[in-house]
Amino acid sequence: MQRIGSIIRLRPEHRDTYLKLHAEVWPSVEQTLRDANIRNYTIFLHDDLLIGYYEYVGDDFDADMERIAADPQTQQWWKLTDPCQESVAEPGSGHWWAPMREIWHLSDDAA
């Protein structure tokens, strides 16, 4: 299992829209994420920053990300959510949500 964290800025003028959309995420979008081996996906909000966390349980991350990007319902979802966001990723990196580096993790093991 791989833990993934990422961050993006929420545009203040779209805050209400973004929060309403995420109060009722489309079931088809959620299923696409599950089918692409995404688990425990959470988005946290702090001021104008969105912090995403999920666990990837598959064995071909790039192929699963391509599967998500190719899904028509997910593409429609992104047409609604992307204008609400402002990327903080390094220009030219190819990322919309900026990846975060994991620096510490408390495991379930008490060794």
C-alpha cells in the first residue's frame, strides 16, 4: 500500500460551490476511484488549502491514474471542480494537485 498526499489552493470565490459538490460526490466518480485501487480518500480543508490523502493498493499506479483520467464521468466532474482550484504545483511538473512528501507515519504496529 502506498500513501499519497497532495495539496492545492481553493479559490475563495468558488468555496461554496466546491463544498456543495463534495457534500454529494457522484457515485460513478467514487466507483472509478475504487476501481483504480484508491482507498481511504480524504480531502481536508484549512483556510484556502485543500489537502488530499489516499491510499493506493494496486500494482500499476500510472495505469490506474490513466484509467481515472479516461473516465467520462470523472472528466465531467473535473470540469466542475477544476475552476474552483488553483494549482500550487511546480510549473511544468505535469501535476494539478502538488504532491507532498511523506516525512513521518505512525504505523499500526506497536513494536
